[in-house]
Amino acid sequence: MSNVKIPVGISARHVHVTREHLDILYGEGYQLTVKKDLSQPGQFAAEETVDIVTEKGSFKGVRILGPERKKTQIEIALTDALKLKISPPVRDSGDISNSPGITLVGPKGSVTVEEGVIAAGRHIHMTPADAGKLGLKDKDIVKVAVPGERALIFDQVLIRVNENFYLEMHVDTDEGNAAKIKTGDLVEIIK
């Protein structure tokens, strides 16, 4: 389909929070501190972390990503789900309906969300210009070839098109480990 090489971003477990939940977790009016800008414009890894807790397991120090969101969302890999003893659906970011809940613990308080835990589906961010060059449109599904020692084909990769996006494929840590790829490695759309 293309000879365009697409950089990969490996996404570790993380949390997106609402203003209301940030107030509870870190205190009224607290502002997230930028630790590192992410590849997608306006997105950043915050200095702040929370613990994520279920009745059967937990992870300490899970990074909050900013900016604040309209809904709190927790993104984990399916291996993480085994430790937490929950079964999150594989979903596009933002689609949290009927997903498991979890408790977030911060330095000032805790919040239990009734739903919000997902394993993010693999996807490629691109601009309309990128999409036009590749003959693709928003919400198309493609296959992606990963070269190398553990070469494989990722199927069911969602195309996400927005003028503010930067060209990059996002997979979680499980998928990155399976293909032995890291952030910055290059892949190619094949179908």
C-alpha cells in the first residue's frame, strides 16, 4: 500500500483524569506539572502519579497524562489486567462504557470510578495530508508490518485522522514486547 515508514509509540499503563477527580486526588485547584511532552501535540506525561487498586491487585505510581479529560480513563495492557484480576475490553480511547471500574489513590484522597478501565486498541494517528497520501480516511482499518527479529503483522489497526495529530502508531507494552519494538522504531502499512 505504501512505502511510508511510520514511527511507533509504545504506551505503558497510564491514567487520564477529570478536573473533579484531580481535585480529590491532589487537592482543590491542583495543576498537573509537565514532566515530558508526548508526540501528539498538546499531550504530556505529568510528574504526578496515582496508585490503581482493585480488590485483588494494584499498581503503584501510575503516570497521569494531561491535559485533563471529560471522563477519567485508565489504560492498561492485558498483562496488567491479569495482576489486577479484571477483564477490560479492548477499545478506542474514550470508549469506556460498560468497562470495569477501579480505585485511584492520590496523595490527598481516593476516587472509585464505576467504569473507565480499557486496553487501548492499536491505532495510527495521522493528519488529513498523511491520510490523503496513503489513500486512507478516519476510522479505516489496516494491517501493519513490523520488521525485525520478531517480525509480525498487526491486524485491526484503526486509522485516526485529525489536523492536530502527528504521524505515529500506538501499541501497548504487551504488543511492543511481542514484536520486540520500541518507541521510535519504524513500521509500514501493508493493507
